[in-house]
Amino acid sequence: MKDKQNITCDLLIIGAGFAGMVAAACSSSLGLNTVQVGNSSELFLASGLFDLLGVYPTDPSSIIKNPGEGLKKLQADIPDHPYSKTSYENIIKSFEFLKQFLESAGLKYHSSGNKNTFILTSAGTFKPTFMVPQTFVKGCQIKEARKRVLFVNFKGLREFSAKQIANVIHNTGIDTSILTIELPDTYGGLNPVQLAGLFEDSEFLDFFSKKIIPFSDKTDLVGIPAVCGIHKSLDILTTLEKMTGLDFFEIPGLPPSVPGLRLKNAFEKKLSQNNVIFLSNSKITAHTFEDHHFILTAANQNTKFTITAKGVILATGRFPGGGLHAKRDQITETVFNLPVYQPEQRNLWHKLNFFDPKGHSINTAGLETDASYRPVDTNRNPIFENLYAIGTLLAHNDWVRLKSGSGVSCVTACTAVNDFYHNASRGH
């Protein structure tokens, strides 16, 4: 027999991925009584990089240095794209809000004015992105500064190869060297989270710095996988710089992601301080709309919640997050059964060539909205006055290829929350 609880709130956010977390941050910062339903564990898969618009058009030669210029062309070419419902200024404001929010939780990010930063990845390539963790920053400067770089490997750490990175970088004319560190048995197993925990131990930092110091006369900069602590990573990196006399930077790798875990912890810490009620591992099982309020049922393993909310934000993601479901003949939205923009026939979902330069039509499937990001019906009218959809759930956004996922999530979350807040203030 499950326990039963009744909850009343201003705004219910369904989803606890990146878009849902930004929405909860914005809502709680405005003083709204906020409830969030979902599972934040998917943030563990996040790279920690925040993209605005990295590629447009979607071909390898269209990497963008100035996303504002690319945005103008995108808005002209794709009038139904989520970015086409807002302005560049609003996108920048949403990133600034996010940056300040995370910094208040102890996680510092860096942006280069209104331009993209080119971050070194674990493949040895440079990826365009808009905002990066402060611990990554010095790795963005190696091409221009022409510094000598030492890349550090940890024996047994999979999905990261200092040799591969060094080989690719060396071909660009940068002086590189490699150090592989084998950890004593006393430090136990080796995965990114365990290694990050070791970096929070002063004895391990002493052990690590002694391995680096012999290279101090032939390198200027040290690149390590992004495992420099789970908490206070920037402080740990600064400590290493003082101990060795060298500059350090982290390199993002494949999931599981320590920067993603840091992001998850920062959101949860600050949202808890802002009194957001978080119903972890809960799922919406029923909903009605009565007297201008949503009444929804959410349940987890132990408790059944009845939530009465003035407004709802859908941040449920696409197929992996469960916001969209693919049947044999159609794609459906899983909470309110809202109409989904999609190819007319199943055989049009994918191209025959997996690497087709035009992408796959299914990647642009999702919910269509008005300028406030409220889902609309076939006549382009909002289905509910205070129901919003944000993030990757939205249609017409092939965000992986455009490298626009974080920007769309940020601006749609902030716009939707602000629209609800102003409507609620006017008594609508």
C-alpha cells in the first residue's frame, strides 16, 4: 500500500534533465512555488559543455565562430525552429542566468563574449561550444598560444588516450609529450568517479604532483582527463598548479561524465536551497484539468502524489528520456498525448545512408509551439494556456548536428517560466 500525499504548487516541471533543471532554477529564482518530477541521473551523461549554435548549415565546413551570425541564417531558413521564436539577446540572457545560478552553487563557467570557444576533446579535435567549465579553459588556448603540452594518461582508465590526443595535436605543430601514471594498488579500482574522488585526497595530490614535476622544464601546460575532483574541482586544479608551477586544464571525455556529475550536484544543491520540491524517480500516471488548474498524479515506488498546479512545463526529452514514444506507425507524446510533428510515414523516418548529410527526418520530430513555447493544435492555437514544452522535446531542431541543445534548452526554459510568471502576476 503506497503512502498518499497532496501537493499544491504554482509550477510543476515534468523532467529533470538539463532543460528541466534550468526551468526549475528560473522558476525558483522568481519565487514561484515549484515542484519537479523526474530523474536527474541523465545529467551524469552530460559533457558539461553548453552549446548555443556550433554548426550551420549542417556540414563539416560550416562550423561557426560567431553563433549570432549563424542564428540569423538559421532563423531565415527554418522559421519553425525553436530559435526562430526568440532573439539572440534572449538566448544570451538565458546563458548568463545559468552561469550566475551555477556559480552561486559553486560551479564556475566561462564564456568568450558572444563567440564560440573551441574546446579540445578526448579525440584530439576542437569542438565549437559556447560556455565551458572554468577547469577546461586553458585547453582552449593551446592552438593560438603554441604552448608545450603534457598529456597525462592513467593506466586502466578506459575511453581516454593521451597518445591519441597528442598525436592529433602534434600534427598541428604543437609540441606534445605524454605521461602514463600507474596507480598503486592501495588506490583501488579505476573509473572516472573513483579517480575523481582520489583527487580530493591531499596525499594523492602529492603523489600526482611528484609525477608531473620532472616535466616542468619541458612543458608549459598539463592536460588531464576531466576527473579533477567531484567537488571544488577548480580549487583542486589551482592547488596542483601551485604544487607544480605549471598550468592545468581538463579534457572532456565520454560518459560516465564527472563534469556531468558536478552539474547534477550543483543544480540539486541550489534547487534544494531554493525550496524546490523534488519528487525523485516519480512518473506522471494521470492528469485532469479543472477550474484553470492541472491535477496530476505522480507515483514512485513508495508514494502516490496528487499535485495541483497552476502551470506545467514539459521537459521530458525525446525517446531516451521517455517524452516521445515510437510505435510502429507513429510517434506519440507520453504525458498529455499532445500532437507530434513527424514524417507522414514510417519509411520516411530515416534515410538509407546513416551518414546522410541532410540528416534523418525523425531527428526533427517533436512538439510544435507558439512563441511562448506552449504546445499548439493543428490550428496553431495553444492547447492549454499554462502548459509549456521545452528542450529537446521540441520539433524542427536537429540539435545534435546543429550543436544547439543547451542553448535551446536554456532559452525555452527561461522564456516559458517567465511567460507563466508574468501571466500569473496579471491573474491570468
